[in-house]
Amino acid sequence: MSFPAGFRWGVATSAFQIEGAARLDGRGPSIWDTFAQVPGAVASGDTGDVAADHYHRWAEDVRLLVDLGVDAYRFSVSWSRILPEGSGRIEQRGLDFYRRLVEALLDNGIEPFLTLYHWDLPQALEDQGGWRNRDVAHRFADYAALVHEALGDVVTKWTTLNEPYCSSVVGYGEGRHAPGAREGHGALAAAHHLLLGHGLAVQAMRANGSGGEFGIVLNQSPTVPVSDSPADVAAAGRQDCLLRRQFTDPLFGSAYPDEMTSMFGEISDFSFRHDGDLAIIGEPLDYVGLNYYYRLHVADAPHREPDPAKRTAHDIGVDTTQLPDVPRTGMGWPVEPAGLTTALTDLKARHPHLPPVYVTENGCVYPDSEGFEDTERISYLRDHIAAAQAAEVDLRGYFCWSLLDNFEWAHGYKHRFGLVHVDYQTLQRTPRASYHWYRSFITTARQDN
């Protein structure tokens, strides 16, 4: 496989999933701290209180990055570690932590890709309505400007949001993620305000004058109908609108999909959309990140809630179907590398003026991930990297998820995505076979260039 000069090879993590130190150095609680305390919300009652203890072991983790040979590292900043109440009082110890991390990366030739929001909204802002509340979009822009002013001299790649679909539809509609709400209008408002906050944040950071490149990360799961029946084809269109086009169209096309009205007109009046919002949301970007794990196979189905007034934004009359001839990961996700090629080419075809693209997350869990000889992960990564390379888009980099085993959201510590095994009792790090394979692959890819 051949990749262009300057192609970035990296790994990715997020703050809540690896940092721990949940109540240390002035950090305030996030919605995930609160959600993890709800009985049954997270497998085994797991929390992020310790996680992989990256907050104390960051220097060791940087050494792992150096030994891996990556030239880019994608990580997120904990909003409530910087602003414990979401706004107002600044916790300098939080900013100091991220500066130490970034400077260590730069000292070792690793470019930091900083994500400002990876799902961990300060609980104080959720108490004010969370992303349902338009004001939170403005608080996010303030937070972005603060972090950019503090770190803009050492960070050049700035991602506003990670997967706003999950933060809104999964968190406020389905209720499977924090804050655990099951709403219709509220979830759609959250999606809009996340996008608005993104645009306001990009504007605020550019106004700082410190420079940098600005982007957003979107999860992209191409949707395939299980049959060619009109009902299943229409169901696939609804799912695609909910997961992909609800976000990509206003970001890159200056409008929401027309289907939004027919899909959600019975549960929302869309009063959260204001004149001028689309211009802010469509602020030009320097790059877009694409996260890919699987393709969706869907069929038409009755709504779970027959009363439209009680229906959530996640209830769109679609069932996800498991095809018997498609291999699956340990999480039950279909393994279809070609879906990554499709995700990249679809996005470019729909938005021809798309900025450069990075694959910002791609990874898997298998039963052998519990140990160190994770050969199935190696095959998965090799095939997906080839699929990314096959897409005819301006692809600038690939980030494997993840460097470390970590808190896998509602699954707790049950599933292990790391190239590096973490013993959660001792917190010892041990590189897996996939770590050594990825290092060798990167070395060969650079030599081929």
C-alpha cells in the first residue's frame, strides 16, 4: 500500500476513558461521572474514577507512543478539568496538565490532535438543560477560546466535537449514553446546539489570532437496506438521515435534509433553529475526521412508541439486522472494511468541496483482545487501512482506536480496544501483538513513500 508524503499515522484516546483522577486537582463532575452512578447504566457498575490512570501515567504513555513510532496522537481535553462548573472559574492545574502532555509529544516529534469535546459535558451545564439549552453552545465557544488561547502556541490541529450524533441522539434520544435522556424534541435540539456550538467555537478560536487548523469528527456508518423493497429502502434513508446527513448537510451543504421535517414533524417544531444559525454551523473547515467501525443493515419496522407525542428521536421505524454471512467482532459489530471505503467516497460525492479527511477512529474488540496475541485485531486493522487507502479522497492520516484499553462507555471495562493491554488492578501497560504489528506497518509504509 502506498500513502502520500506527510501522511499521519496515529492512535486516539479520550479524556474520560483514560484519565481517571476524577476528583483531583479541582476537576468538576461531568455527565459521565453522574451517569455511571445510575444503577444499570454502565456494565458492572464501572466508573471512570481511575480508568487507565493516564492523569498520573501520561509520561509512560508518551513513551509508548514514541516506541510505537506514530507521528500524531489524537486526545481530548476534559472540559470540567479546565472549567469545573462549565464556565467562570478556571482551573489552572488542568491547563498545566495538558501543556505538559503536549510539550512532551512535541519534544518527541508527535503532532497533537486536540479534541475539545468527547462527550463529557460538565454536570453543572447539564443541570441548566445541557445541550438542549442554546446557551450551552455559547459556553462551549467560550471554553474553546480559552483552551485555544492557552495552548494555541503548541497545538495546531483543533477538533471541536467528537461524534455529535452520539452526544445527541444516543445521549438525549436513546438514553444509552449520558445523560441518559429519552426525548424527541430535546434530542433534536441537542444535535442542533452541538453543531451551533461547533461553528461558534471555530469562529472564536480563529478570532484569537493564534492560527491553527480546525475541524470536526463525525461517525459515519453507511446504511444498507436488507432488501430492495421500497419500505426497507425508505428505512435505510431515514437511518442515514438521522446518523449522517443530519450533521454533514448543515456542516458542508448549508441546509438540513428535507426528510427531517417528515421524520420528526410530529415530535418537534424545530423552534431551536434560528435565523443565521446555518451560516455559523457552516463555518469553513480545514479538515474533517471520519470515525468508522461498521456498516448498518436495516429493515423497515413499526415505531416502538405508537403515540407520536411520546416518541423519541431515536425511534424512526427502523430495525438493525444481523446478516448471518457477515463476520462480527466481539461486540457483535459486522466486519466490513469496504464500508470504510464507502463512507469516505459517499461523503466526498455528496459534498464535492469537502476539506481534507482523516480517519480519526477505527478499531475493534475480539475475544483474543483479553490477552496479548490479538491476531484478529491485526487482520482487522490491515484490511481497514487498505480500504481507507482505496477511497479516492484527499486522505491525510489514519488513527487507530485505541492506544490503551479504556472505559468503553456503557460497556465499562468489559471490552478492550487497546493496542496496549492495561491491567486494571495494577495499571501495568503491556503492548500487544497488534502494537508491534502497527509499528512495523508504519515503518514499512514510510519506507515505501
